[in-house]
Amino acid sequence: MKKEIKKRRPRDITRVGCPAKLLIALDRNTGQWYVKNFIDEHNHLLAPTDLGCLLRSHRKISVAQKAEIVELGVAGIRKHQIFKIMEMQYGGYDKVGYTSRDLYNFCHLYKQEIIADGDTQTVISHLKGHQNRDSEFFFKYMTDGKGHVQGMFWCDTQCMLDYAAFGDVIVFDSTYKTNRYNLPLVPFVGVNHHYCTVIFGCGIIFHENTESYVWLLKIFTEANAQKHPISVITDGDLAMQRAISVVWPNSPYRLCGWHIELNLVRNVHNDTLKGLRSNQQSESMNSRLQMNLDGKMTLLEMVQCYETCFTKVRRNEVDDDAKALQSAPFTEPDASVLEINAKERFTPNVFKAKVQFSVEAAKKCSLIEILDGDDTTEYIVGRRDRDIMYYVKCELTEEANLKRIFCSCHKLQSLGTPCSHIFFVLGLRDESKLPDCWWTMGAKRAFPTIRKSTMYDYSPTLLRFRELHNLSLAAAFVASRSPKAYERTKRVLE
């Protein structure tokens, strides 16, 4: 069977041999321009006024508009949505100055320019720009003997402070390979005192081998004053696990629960397990960070997408801080002294998600036996709904006051909040305060607060443009309310 020869569909005819002409020339003696030839004869219908804006000669995307299109694209707004925004902003498609097709063409050419200039070098220049504007911004990259980039890592001051406060447990994930080169974006992620995602830094490696991961972990450790995490959660990559053993030999690593579930579904063909996964609350780091990546992205676009996600994570923490400052979780009028103390000590998110559950579960506990020692007292606690015993050990001072408390379930050590058995024993002892815990309101009190993110400070020119844009927008709104002010402001701007 002969292969069908595909032919391109002929283009529409746009040239009709119109004799109309306007010729302008320069008089070199006087230095003046003049009309040399003008023929006002057309062999076709002229475009009506309302269609003039669609003629190629009348369409142009200004430099300011290009900057705005790029910024909106970085913010994750799709091209067709950008044009809708422009239509509303300018008051109609006929006043935008270009068409949606022009916008798509510009975005394509802009991406091609990035690739032509060297996508990796563009990213390096982008991150060096952050470093030049913020002396505390940490950025390093690795090259091979031929000068080819093999890996890079970056983080800002807030990342370092967050790691100092919450870096005991790290989630180290290399599953973000959605870019045109299939290179993994490797964010270092943890959980803050609001029990929400916090980012400690990010890397890109060009080869997923042990050497690359060793370099990445060493640079991450260098950026954070040689602090090692207590525990690491990974996605199961063997090269990554070997690198952790080399760089952080005393930091045990565990496989992420989401990946365990994924492996179960892929390898164990059992319908009951697939139900299992649909009911699980754990989720991939991709969905936690909500990074909308796609396989057509350049490296720069991927980094900018990460930065958008990064600022969203920071904004969420600010919202949680404000909520904790201005409100307190609801408790019943007959709430115990311990519950009130917990409400004051823990952040609202942690109190509602974890602590209140243990307070309620403590009501199902019962005392089985008390074992007294010289400076300790051990309580054997049972649950009415479970045939199991828990051992709660209290270390006491010479005055028989509580010094430390432990439970055989280890929830306090592993999750940072007291278990129901500890709440039960503290209630038996008429204690009014909880033991030292994580996730408390003052978890970051020892660290200076840096709210500003430098992620969008691309250049001094762009910063000046933004400031003038915002000022002119406010001035235009005020001036538009008065015909006189409108005319005056319009003359100034023109």
C-alpha cells in the first residue's frame, strides 16, 4: 500500500495587487522628510473603522505590554485568559492593540529566544540576579570538566531560618520531571508549626546518580550551617538513599507513604488495595505544593513556576500567623484546664487537627494500675474500645513535681503532640500545664521574621515599572471621577 502524500492546504489569498502607495523620502540638503509619491486608488473594499484594529499594519504589542504578558504568564495565567484580562483592562478587543494570535506568537518567540540563548545559562543568570539583589540569597551550581552544568541549588534567607526552626524532618522529593528536558526539580520540604508545608530550598540535577545527589546534599548542608536533619522522607530512589547515607549518615530515611501506596497499587493486583488508596489522606508532594508543571516547559519556566508556588507557601504561612494572632479555636464552656492550656500553646491548625482529637480520646481511657518508683511513677492505661495497654512514665523532681512524661505509644516523640494517654494521666495528677512539645505558637520566636520574598524582584527596571504602574493606576482611578482631572491627567501622561 502506497504511503499517502500529504499536501499543505493552500493559504488564503491576501495580496490583490492594489496600486495604492505612499512613498516618503528624505531631502538630504534640508534634512526634512517629504511625501514623494501618493496614489489614493484601491482595487478592493476598505476595512470599516471597527475592523481597522485587526489589520496587520495597525497591530503591535508594546514593550510595556510584553512585560505584562510575561508577568501574567509567570503567575500561571493561561494565554487565552491573559487576553481576556487585557480586553477588560483596555475596554474592548479593539483597544488592546493586538489580537490573541499576536499574543500566542509573542509567547512562542519569547520561549524560543530563551532556548536559543541557552536555557541553563538563562536560569543561572536569573538566579544570579536574585543573588546580586539579596546578599543573603544562596546559589551554587556544579559543572563538569567541559564546563557543562550538572546541578544547581538555591535558597533565600527565609528558607534558612525555616530550616533552622523546622528542619528536624525533611521531605526530599525528586519526582518533578515535567519539563522539556525531563530533568528533576528537587525541592527540600518540611512542615511548620501550623502543620503546613514549608520550603527549605530547591535544586536541579542533570543526572540522577549518587554523585549528583551527594553534591546536592552537601551544598544544602553548606547553606544551612552544616545542620543535619534528624530524619529524611524520600521517594525511594536508590541513588538518593545512598547519597543520604554518605552525607547524613546519622539521619535515617523512610519511604514516603504516598509512594508506598502507589507501589502497592502498581505491583499488587488486588481490588481491595485500590480501594485502600482512594481512602488514604496522604498525598504526593506535587499536590501539596500545587505546582502546575507541564512537559513543554523550559527550565526557566519551571523555576518561575516553582517561585510562584514558593510565594504561595509563604503567603499561606502569613495567613496562618494572622489567624493565630487574631483568633482562638472554640472550646466548650466546660473544657478542662489542660485543654485551655493546649489551646493557648498550640497553633490553631495543630490544636484543631491533632490536639482536640487526643483530648476527646482521653475520655475513653481508664486506669489499670499505678507503679511507684524512687523518682518515677508509671501509669498503666487502657482504652475501653481497645484490648491494649499503654505505659505512661512520669519523671519527678525531689518535690514530687512532674519533670518529664513519656508514653509507650511514642506519639509525643514522633508527632510532637501529647497522646490521649498522656492527657488522661495529666488529668489524673491534676496538672495544669502540658509538657514541652513541638508545633507551639512560639516555635519561631527565637528567629527573626523576614516576610518579604525577593522572588519577583527580577530587575531594578522592572521594580521601577511596577511602582510607577501602581501609582499611575491609582491616579487614573481618582482622575477618572472628574472631567477636569481626567483631561489634566491625560495631557500629563501623553
